[in-house]
Amino acid sequence: MRTTYINDINFMKKILTLLLFLPLLSLGQSKVNRKIIKDILADKSGKQVAVDKVIPDAATAIAVAEPILFKIYSRDMIIREKPYSVSLVDGYWILTGSLPKLAVGGTFFIVLSAKDGRVIKLTHYQ
């Protein structure tokens, strides 16, 4: 019981240290900051939250996909492709845009891993 408490305290100390140094990361990574991150990533003693899916639902899939799409293709272009088609297939979120009837052109197509949030495929058809 005491070991778990000590491990929790050590883990929390590392997290708090990271949070204290996080603003410095944007100013440039020093050797100290890299060591802190390396130590945290190497620490296997801390408790981890069990998550089946990082992207559990369609609303979250849209919330993850939109900023990526906005940055690459522009917010205005992607918003004009609403409503989006969103479906979960074998652990992957597939999102596509839509066009008005009789419109000419293409829409975005993005595939996200529901488990870890990685972008598997990203394109915009002409």
C-alpha cells in the first residue's frame, strides 16, 4: 500500500514538474526540458487511465478533424462542406464533406484511428 502511495507521489511530482516547465518548451527546448519529458515518458510506474478509444464518438471525431482540416484547406472551405458524413468502421472514423446538389468539385476525406487519434489518411478530392 505504501509503495503505491510513494509511486503516486513521484508520478505527480513529475507531472507537476512538466507543467511548471511547459511554458519554457515554447521558447525552445533545453537539455533540462528534454530530460524531464524523457523521464516522464520512460516512467512506467504511474497510473494510466484505461481508455478503449481516444475518439469515442462522432462529435469528438469532428472536433479532432476540423482543426486539422481548417489548417490545411481553410476554415471557410471545410465549413462549406457541411453536413459532414461521419461513420465508425472497424475502429476507424471516416469523415467526408458534402456538396450541394448539382455542385461541381470534391470534398475532404479523413480517416482517424478511434483508438489513438492518429490521422490515417487525409486528402481533398477535386
